[in-house]
Amino acid sequence: MSDSANPAHIEWNDLAELHEKDDGGGILSGLKGIRQATLAELVRYIAQLPEAEREQYVIYKAGDHRLEIGEIMLLSRRPDLPRP
């Protein structure tokens, strides 16, 4: 992720999965997803949760990229995040 002066292009419409942070991962990780949606939808979903609940989740994005709460919240504040 780059700084706000030179923001990287984000593929907001990429398919992503919401997982519990400590679901064990592994070969069957794809079966443990709570919800599938676009990256933008999942980022907005996590950002609207009560702060105490946010830490429980991670987002897996195409290419095996795992987004933890810090990165998710940075994405939620980007001006290019599509709004519903």
C-alpha cells in the first residue's frame, strides 16, 4: 500500500472473502469463509462494525492477500472507495 500522495490503484470489484481471524486457514480455508463479496463491500462492512468486533475478522483477496484490520481501516478511509 502506498502513501496518500501517490495512492495505489485498488481493484475494488475483485472478489474477496470474509473470514474469522483465527479460523485456522489451511487447505480448507475456502470453505471457512463467512461471506463473499467485492473487496469494497467487505471493507465497508467491516468498517461499520462496532470497533470491538472488527478485530475478529480478516479479508482474503484474490492472490492470497490477507488484509488485517489495520489495512482494512486504511482502505475504508480512501476517497476512491466506492459508496453504495
